[in-house]
Amino acid sequence: MKKPRLEKLEAVRGFAALYVVFFHALPQKIYLFGINVGTLFRFGPESVIVFFVLSGFVIKYTYEKSKDKSFKHYFVRRFIRLYVPLIFIFILGYTLKCFREGTLANPEITTLIGNLFMLQDVITQKPGVVVGSYMGDGVLWSLSYEWWFYMLFFLLTSKISDDKLNKWVSIITITAAASYLVYPFIVNRLAMYFAIWWTGVIFAKHYLAGERSTLKKMMPQAYVLFAITGILLINYLLHRSASSTYAFPLAAYPIIELRHFGFAILVMFGALLWQELRWRGFDPLLGIFKYLAPCSYVIYISHAYLVVDATYLKFINNKVIEYGIYILLMIAFSYLLEVVVYNRIRKKLIG
């Protein structure tokens, strides 16, 4: 992959991570010249969809570039990448809880085990959830999806010929979406969302072949996303009353799934359109965020503790300065953990 394109992926990743921080930290109403600019930061769930597409691209790219395509090689590297920083965040979450309570807090063993086995989701916003995110760190829901996407990718890629892969992914994801109408739970939800992740895989496949991802080439995947979105629209019409049982109905079942897939379609067509425009305006708009990419994962999984729930600078009595410092300290912590500590551990474990 050419460096300029790598940097664009990195810039989007860094931007998406910081955007999620702003989504959770900023108030819904921020008026500037009489206009509520806070609305611009109300699309945190959609940022996760960007992560999914980027992840599909990166996993496909790194898998094809790897000389060793054994499951052991693949599993160990995915496990270390996801779990090493995550374990530190689990410890951080528990330590902060003990500090708040002034004693050894309940370690929530059942929830911890569920998170270690990547079974977590947002228990307050979706039906059929096995376990909630550990210590209330809500963004951890997406890690369970990521992990099982990794496993499903390897299974399908190693067992099915390349010319039949897209067809099987289409069958699996659309069937999962159809079953979601009857009984929504972790398995069919993960399988359904795999279609979004697979969009990144297809982009990577074209790139690895030295081809441009054109509208014509991407339309088969678009039809899959359209089909699932249509099914989810039916699901909304059938079960829209269920949203009233959740505190935040616009970010809960059955609306949130519809939002996610609708935005996935926008991401795919938006990327194609921006490519046709030769990425005009990309660098001035997003280029600087590439510097956050190396620590974007920890920014994402730590910001609930280090920014959103932080109160130790409340005495400053100026929200802009207070949260500005929280964010700077979070970035410093994330860099230390993901770039310094994680890389040292990874080198010791796998060289």
C-alpha cells in the first residue's frame, strides 16, 4: 500500500477516535452565533461504523501480506493486539471504582468473564445481550463485534475459495438479518453486522489487486447493505414500540441497527465519491488526525474513565480548560500505553 493512502486511513481512524470522545464529553447543545453546533457531535454510533469498515480493510490487507497464514499466527497477533491494551483498561476501570468507593469494590467477576470471552454489548439498549460492558465502559461493545469478525473472517477465508467468498458472506449476513426479525440476539446480530465489516474487506481486495474500487465493482456489496437495511426497516415497523422501553430510543433497538446500516451505505458511497474527486480537501480537513492513529485504540477504550467521568479538575471552574486538559492527559496516557507499553510487550511475546 502506498504511504499517502495509508496516511488517509490513519487520519480517518484518528479522527473517528477523537470524535467519539467529543460525542460522549460534549453537551448536546452548544450554541455559537445562535446555532446549535452541538448537533455536529451527536453521531458517535456512526463513528463506530467507520472503525468497522477500516478494520475490515486492515485485516484483509495484513492477512494477505503475511507469509504465515496459519490460524495460530493469525490468532496470536489478533489476540495480543486487542487484549493487551484492554487488560490495562480493565485494571484502570476497577482501580478508579475502588478509589471512588474508598474500599475494594465489587470486581464484577461475571461481567469481567463475559468481556474476556468477548460477549459484551450495550445491555441497556439492545435485546438478547449476554453481558454488559465491564465497569460501565460502554464503547467496549464494539470490541466483541471486532473479535468475532476476526474469527469469522479467518474461518471463511481459509475454508471457502476466493471466488465464492462474497456470495457466502451475502447469504450469511442477509439470513442473519432476516432471523433478526424474529429473535434478535448476539449471534445473528454479529453475523448481520459482518456485512459492514466485509465492505472494508472488499475495498482492500481491490487495492491489493492494484485496482480502483469503482461503483460498478462495489454494487454487489451495496445490494447486500441495501437488503439488510430494508429488513431492518421492516424490523423497525414491526417493533418500534420496543424503543420506548429504552432511556435513549434513538440509540437503541430497533432504531440503532437501522442507523448503523444506513450510515454504512453512506460510508461506502462517500468513499467512492471522494476517491473520484481525488480526495480534494482531505488533508486540510482530516490530515492532522493521522498523528492520533498510533494510540487511537486506547483513546477509544479509555476516554470514558479519563475524560467523560473525570472530575479531579473540577476546581478549575472552566469547562473548556478542564476538559481540554482531560483530553490532553488522555492522549498522553494512550500514547504511553499503546505505543510504548503495548509495543514492548508485543515484541517480548512475538518478536
